[in-house]
Amino acid sequence: MRFFLGVALSLLSSTLVVAQTYTDCNPTEKTCPADPAFGQSDKTFDFTSGAADAFKSTGAVTYDQTNGATFTISKQGDGPLIQSGSYIMFGRVEFTIKAASGTGIVSSAVLQSDDLDEIDWEWLGGNNAQVQTNYFGKGDTTSFSRGAYHANSGNHDDFHTYSVDWTSTQIVWAIDGNTVRVLTPETAETNQYPQSPMMIKVGVWAGGDSNNAQGTIDWAGGLTDYTQGPFKMYMKSMTVTDYSTGTSYSYGDKSGSWESIVAEGGKVNGNKAAEPTSTESAPAITATVDSVPVPWSGTHKETTSWVTPNVWPWVATGSPTASSTGYQYDWESGSGHNKPPGGGSMGEKSPDFSSN
């Protein structure tokens, strides 16, 4: 057994594709625990003052008074991340971020639900002039044309504020207060409008790792040379508003529709005073992602084809199942680290980090 574990850990360090998005329990497939509700308005987390209890950090995340949270990739397999312990059910999130530079390095700020609805910001370390937005509904990968690129000069050099304003009628992405993209249920691909309770994840990973699929490497901008690191992403602050109220959110059925979500002790869309009062119009999109598909094997994972991970970073236990790269995610650890972020077992929720 010790020999097996040693081999497994060696393989982990050399072959792992680091991902930042997965689900412990998909409510469209089975009954899952309720999600702790954020249930607050205009809550600002100032990372220049240190870590916030509302987030669980994993990997090389440090804090200082100048840059706030620093996410560092020093070697193959690194994928530092912070993740909220509570969820918003529609809401607004503002991230003040300086993206990481470096070929193949991907900085990410993601809203993601248990049933794999998702709203993204992603910055490529080899492109200091653009940022990508994206969305997914229910883990559907039948189309890779939902991403769009937007002008964002100097995103590696300076801090900018990137926001997502998400309601039942529109998603507005903005940079420094200027709208760059708007999505509505009518303009989204069929049944793809994100509409279920979202956690918040921010981190950086190496899409250009040599063990990733070639499509992932191409999308990320090329192979990552770790000798050119360390690669660092920074986040000074985050401001979060939940447009719903209550203590927890649960799925009333397996549809994943927002009308089915139940707010315990509150109401979905119960914080109307915080919602935007006008409908944004969409500006012209710089470019859509179609010739190089967004890599589901990189920032995204599909429950139907991938075993839920419960060893950080992203190694699952259970029956042998091959990843998208052909490596197996069935290793077990005897080191005491076989817990998901938050320390629970598979299917359990992370603790509520809703206080700062």
C-alpha cells in the first residue's frame, strides 16, 4: 500500500491537470444538501488587510498591504484558489484584480453553481490587452461559442475592477464600470442561462502545462515554462451583494430553474432594493471564441464524465476513471488530506464562511 501511495503521489505531482471548477453533488441528478446563503448587501472584503473568513484558501495564497491576496504558481501542479463558503442567488460581485503574466497561465474569477451553471472572467498570461468572458448552463459542452474577448489593456500591469451583475433577466459584465457584455435569457443559447445559487472562486492555473490536452494549451496561449516563474495573480478586494435573502438555498426539483430554488427563511429576489433598476444594452463584442474551443478539461469539469474530486488538488477516490488526458483519478491518500475544501466528505457542504 505504501508503495502504491508513493507511486500515486509521484504521478500526481507530474501529470495532474489542475482545474478549478467541479461539483460535489449535482442537484439535477439527486437530492443534495442546501447551500449556505450569503444574504448580504455591499459586503467588501479588503484583502490588503489579510485573509477573509468568508473564503477558504488552498495552495499558495498569501496576503500583504500592497497587493492584497497573491496567488502564486511556482511549479507544475500549482493551482492556488480561494472559494466562498456561501452562495448568492442572483447578485453582484466586483473583483479588483491584477492578472498574472506568463505564457499559458490563466487567471480566473468564477461564479459557479452545484449544477454547473457558470459565469466567468478569464485572463491569459500571454495577452496583456484582452480579457475573456464566458458562461455555461448545467455543464453543457455541446457548444464552445459562448466565450467572448474584450479589450483590457494592461491587465497584467495594473489593477482593474471587473464586475458581474447577475439577475433573472440579464448578466452584465463590466470593466472599471464600463459594460463590455450583456446576456439575457433570450440571447443565451437554449437552456443555457445561468440561474442557480452560485459560489465564488478566484485563482490561477497553468492551462499551458505540457500534460494538458493540446486544445487546452492552444487556448491558454502556449506551453508554460515554469523556469520563467513564479507567476502571480493579485486581488486587492471583492465586493459581494446577494439579491436574495434567507439562510440557505435549496433546489425544489431537478430542473435547475431559478423558479424552483427555495430560500430558507427568506425569498429569492427578496433584496430588490439592491438590484439594478435599468436594463443594460449590449456593446459590440470584440471577438467570440469559436476557432479554438474553451477547454472543458481545463477550467471546467462535467459530472457525467469525471469523478468528483475529494483530494486537493482535484484527485478523486472511487472506481478507476480516466481523465480527459487519460490519467486516472482513482488514487486514495493515507496522508489525512483526503478531504475536499472545507474538510467534509464527498457530498457534504463546506462550512459557512459568511462572516468576515
